[in-house]
Amino acid sequence: MYYVIMIDGIPYMKEGCYIPTYETVDTAEKWARKLSTFGGYRNSKIEVTRATFKPITTVSEGLPK
């Protein structure tokens, strides 16, 4: 089970590149508390939720010949 941090209903993206996942709810809550101290997030709703993943399927590879 993995957890993610949501800010105002949107997954938190670290450096705008990826969504960090946490293996335990305690670790996720620890980082959520740190985020809540940053000025830009003080008035935001920060929550920890379970991450759900769907498998990625490849439709086609390469360029058509």
C-alpha cells in the first residue's frame, strides 16, 4: 500500500516532475506536516490518501513504416 499527499485535492508534485509516494502513512503524514509549514501551503487543505495505480499498456511502439 502506498500513500500520496494531496494539496487542495491535487496530488503534490515534487519539483513539478513526479508525485512522491510513501510506504507508510506515518511517513506521509510527517512530510505533510513539513509541507504545511511552508508559506505557500499554509492556507491549503493538505491530506494523505492511498495511492491507486493502474497498469500502463503500450498500444504501439516506434513509428509506422
